[in-house]
Amino acid sequence: MPYARPWLSYQQQLEQLIGRGITVTDRDAALSYLERIGYYRLSGYWYPFRRFEPAAEGESKRETRATDQFCPDTHLLDAVELYLFDKKLRLLVVDALERIEVALRVDLAYLLGKRNTFAHLDRSYFHPSFIRQPAFRGSHQTRFEAWMEKYRGLVKRSKEDFVRHYHQRHGEELPIWVAVEVFDFGAISQLIGMMKVSDQQHIASKYGLDWQVFASWIYGLSYLRNICAHHSRLWNRNVTTQVKLPKPREVQWCDFLAKDDERLAKPFVLLAITRHLLKVICPNTQWHLRLRDHLLTFPTQKSVRKLGLANMGYIENWKEWW
């Protein structure tokens, strides 16, 4: 179906929202939000406040569909405050993921560098069956070929002085302890996922995890990093990449999530994973406390439809072990 919605001025956007039942107490402030944040970005934050009705048979896989109308007493500020809460949440997450990313670079460089200076370029240092798997369903590239293409692109796009200096003095190929400095989280996740089981387990054991769980968690954090990097809505997102959990009693807080697919599909579990890894990397970190304090500032809505940390997939009694 061709897209037929017309362009609307900021004033028209505001009138449309008011006409659909949203309460605006300060028109100037409301226009400022639309001008600075944008109607479309804010729409992800007022979506939960829309009225829902049963979906017509065959119209959707879902049982309900969102209408254009808002629930009673929904204020534009309900959406704006959620947006601001989410913005700070992403900034906190990026701070932690940066430290995890740097630590993983060191883990990879130290282990693979011991094997060979250029181990990251030699498929013999990786698991034979893992590297032969398709990069994704229907792909003609293997995982190793996709990794090499990504890695070459990262090196080519790098503006770092150390890359240029190394190329000028030593040649084209970077040793692993230099190469890791151009890796992004996605490249780290790809590389870990191709490593021999013994090497994956060697790194995973540092974090008190099984190798399969560890690889799954790093892949999940790569997904989380992408959300934050693109300034996308995080707080109640449906997580398409669900992580594996350790066996019962291996990691105590994970036991609260056992057989709870609904919670595994929400971002709280990724925040808890971030906390777990960061406390290994930086035992004296206060990050998890700053995140806890921020979560406790979750905004109160004026709308009759109330949202809360449950929409993030939080675990009961989380404050007791956090």
C-alpha cells in the first residue's frame, strides 16, 4: 500500500495530537519538543498510551491493534518524560559497554596473540565447523568470510594515527594487539563466536560463565550497543536477540529468569548482564548503583494507563541482589 500521509507543520502536528486526545498544558513547550525531538521519535514513547481495540480477523497476528486515540488523561509530558528517562538510560549503558568492550579487546589480544601474531586472519585458529557456517540464513558467505569483510572495512575506515603509522612502518596487516583497537562490539562478538571451544571457555571462565552462555551474552550486548549507538528507544523494546541462561544455581540472579520467555524478550536482562560483566572487570565499580538510582526515577504518568519497570522486564526483588 503506497504511503499517503501528508507533511504537517509543527502546529498541525500539535493540533493532530490534541485532536486525538492528548493533553497539552503548555503549547510553546509542546511545540519546542516537536521541533527538537521530532514527532516520529516521540511517537515511540506515546505509543503505549494509545487506545487498543480487538484486531479484525486476518488483519494482524496480534489480538489487538492500536487506534489513533489516546487513553484518558494522557499528557504529552508523559511521553516526553519517558523519552528523557530513556535518553539517560542509554547514556549509562554506553558508559558500561565501553568498559566491557575495552576489556574484551584485551582478552582477545592476549589469548589469540599467544597463539599467533596474526591469529585473527588465519582460519586455522578458529573452530572448523563454526567458521564454515553461513553468516546468516541464506547467506553465501561463511561466518569467517563475513568477519574478514567486516574487519577489512573497519581498518579501511579507521582514522586512527596508530593504524596509519603501522601501515607506513610495517606493512598492511595489523597484529592482533593492534587490530583489536579498531574492533567494534559487533566484530568482537563475531570473533568470539568463531573461536575454538577451549578458547571461548578460557575467556568465559574469567566471567564465571559457560562458553555458550558467554558468547550469547556478548552477542546480546552487541545488539544493545547498536540500539544505543543509533539513539533508538531502549526502555521497553522487544529484544529480538534473546540470550542463553546458565544452568540453575550457576549464576544466582539468572535463576529468577528461568523459563520466563517474556522477560528474556525485554531489556532488563541485558542491563543485568552488563552489571554482571562490569563487576568482574571493575570490582569497585559504582555503575550498577548509578543505574539502580536511575531506574528508581522512572517517571509517574498522568495517564490512566500506568507504565513501570515491569514493562522493561524487571525481576522481582531485583534491588535486593543488584
